[in-house]
Amino acid sequence: MDKPHLPLNALRAFEASARHLSFTRAALELCVTQAAVSHHVKRLEERLGTALFRRLPRGLALTDEGAALVPVVADSFARIGDMLDRFADGRFREVLTLGVVGTFAVGWLMPRLAGFREAHPEIDLRLMTNNNRVDLAGEGLDFAIRFGDGAWHGTEADRLFDTPFAPLCSPGLAARIATPADLARETLLRSYRADEWTDWFAAAGIPAPTIRGPVFDSSLTMALAAEAGAGVALLPVEMFVRQLGEGSLARPLDIEAVTGGYWLTRLKTRASSPAMLQFRDWLLVQAASG
């Protein structure tokens, strides 16, 4: 049996009227007459067998049935519009959604993204930053770039590179630090990974002091605190090359500790789209070239 014709004009008139709670303002938006909008809505109500609006002396009010229908119609039109926007210059643009730990996004990825867009203009890259805690399925991500050991349940991970951590701080504070032992007199800023300072002091060959500095959920925020002189931050040096070059951060000691690396991850159950394969290949080449 044939499906009934979908009344798109009536649904558009309903959605605009529901947003404005006015047939007149909906008509102005849709470039039609107020009578046309009212007629479309009335035909839709007749088809559904229920009132969608209560007509008031001044404007409209949604009925319970109308309020239930609004989000479905609005979302449908938004999705259609988004899909149509993906056709540019006669080509279909494939969306790729990427979650990235903020430090990596700012310190390494974003300066290289122009090269990816130039090589793959057909891919519409959507970038979402996070603090390394991410839900690939729940957030609808194709990939996530995270910091750690590569072992995340239910995911496949490609190692990009390891990154050494070192103490970074303001230049004024750095002038007071000549040896690892000098750090015991300073405020040591911490991330939620509690063993990082312990690992660094082990690499320095001395016991770690009691560390009671404030805890940050973002290395970017911790770096800003270090720039402001709030203490010494243990940070991935390669992600803060610009700040070191500009002199807003200083590195008082050469000792480094590797506590993990950056990985490109995806769900094992997620089949790779052409856009995913192209981005993965590009990223691995970029990571290998330094």
C-alpha cells in the first residue's frame, strides 16, 4: 500500500508558527500570506484529527499535542538542512566528528589542520575538545585523540607519539629553581593523574615531596596558572613550544619523564568510513614526520 503524501508545506508552516506563536510572523518568515499559513496548519490539524494550537485573542498557544510534535518536526527540518549543506560545489561533503584532548588540539593539531582541509576539501571535520575523558558512542564521535597508554576498553588505538613531561613555570619562578630538590619549596600544580609528579621525581633520582598543590582537569588551564606564577606545572613540553618560545613559560630543568602518549582511538564496533580512513592515514603521516 502506498504511503500517504507527507505534507511538507503544512509541517513547515506549523514549525514556524510554533516558534513565533503567531501566524503573521510565521508568514513573514516563509514569505507567504498569513491566510496561507493558517490554511496549512488547519489542514494539518484536520489530517491529524487534533488541534495543535489554541487560538488566542493575541497570538497562539500550543496544545499538548502541538508541543509534542514541535521538537520532532524542528529536528527533522534541521537534519534535512544539515544534509543539504553538505552538498557544496556539486560535491557531497562527508562529516567526520573528532574528539580531541584540548592540549593536543591547541598545541599540535590545529596548526596542521589547514593542510588536511587543503588535501581533503570534501571532508567536513567537526572538532570537539575535552579533558581526556570521552565517551565515543555517547558523544557520537568517529575518533577520539587521547593521552594515556592506549588501553581503553572496546576501542582500537593507533599510537601517534609519546611525549615527555617536564616542569614548566613562569620565568620569574624558574629563576629560583636550579636543582630538582628546589621544587620541594614550590607549589606543584597537579593534574587528575596523580602519579605524574612521582614518576618525574623518580626520573630525577630523588624521592617525591608531599604534593598539595591545586588539581586541574585540563593541562591548558594548568599552564595558564603556571604562566601567572601560581606554581610549577608538569606538562608535555612539545605541546607548549609556542609559550616557551614567547617566554610566557620557562623550563628550569632538563629532566623529563614519559608517562604516556597520544593515541587515535575508535570503537571496535565502528566500521571505518572513507573519511575516517583518509583522516587516519593523514594523521599517522603527520605524527611520524614530527
